[in-house]
Amino acid sequence: MRMKRLAMVVATLALAGLPATVLAVDPTQPAYGGPLSGAQEAPPVVTSATGQGTVVISADGSTVTYLVTYSGLSGTVAAAHIHTGAVGIAGGVILPLTAGPSPMTGTLTAANFAASGSVTTFAQAVAAIRAGTTYFNLHTAANPGGELRGQIGVTVSAPAPTPTPTAAPTAAPTPPPTATVTPVVPAGDGASIVLVLLAGLTAAAGALVWVGRRQSSAKR
């Protein structure tokens, strides 16, 4: 059942085009991992390859489920492991990974454990993973000591819920301005003036004045 759920996560990540930074084997447990690079090797390795590794430890500490993706290696993966060692320190193998095409997945138990240095039990290996003193290592024929390394640290936490945005209040519409018409005012000398004032308008507003003088009906 655990491997079936892991396969579903891998397929979802592939469809989304995202790096494998979340491994939801047990959503109640944190995911440990980080990016893989040649620069993290001790000593560093020049390579264009990149990768990402993630593990989830079961609540009772009896299993370690892993997911490792990579690309750009100089050749096929000859071997892959979880090693003991702090950042910049090379250490021995404590848990083997199933080497193969990306992504590599699997579940490890005490039956897979190999003692190295001060890590002599599977429980100590689990504690070292949680403490950040283990790392992924991918080996190739060109780089038998490791071409890609990634320190395993706590990298994933549950995302905070996204608040629902509040719609901004909509301003009440402003009624359009109205035009005011001034009636015709007769002039004492027989002229008539029509004055039209367009009040309340903007730059197009103004006054239109038309002046006309009525000619006498009698010929001069």
C-alpha cells in the first residue's frame, strides 16, 4: 500500500512538472531532503547534473521511504546510497537505494541497514537522518566516489491556507452632467442673441454663443 501511494505521488509530480520536494507517503510526518549537486561532493565534482532527494520516516521509525530524481548525469547510475556524514564530510554507506532511471523510489527497513562509524543501528540511522547528518549519493562510472550528493535536511512543511481575497467596494456611479439652456434675450436695437451654456461639463464644456442681427424687412 505504501509503494502504491508513493507511485501516485510520483505520477502527480510528473504531471505537474514540479521537483520532488514533497513525498506524501504519510502526510502526518515531515519530509526530509534537499537538492543534489556535484558541488556538494567531498571533494566537489564538476558536473552539469542536478537532482532532488526526499525521504519520509514512518511515525514509528520502522521504515524510510525515499524518492530521488536526477538528470544530466555523465552516465547511468552505477550505485546510489544514503551515507552518514555532515555537510562537506564524506562518510560510509548506511542504507542502499535501488539504482535505476529517474525517479528512484523504495522503502528501507532495518533489514537494509549497514553500520558505519558511530551509526550502528537502524534507529541511529533514522536519528541521523532527522538530525541532518546523512546525505544522498549517486555514483557513476566516471565518478565512482559520487557525481551527485545532497544533504538530507528538513525541507518541507505543511503549506499555510491561502486567504480568500475580499472584493473591494464598488463606487456608486456618478450621474452625467446636464446642459442648461438660456432663453433668447431680445436686444433693444433689433438684434437677438442666443446663448447656450453647457454647465457642469469637463474640458469639452463651454459656452456657445451665436449672434445674429436681423435685417430690416424694408429695403434701404
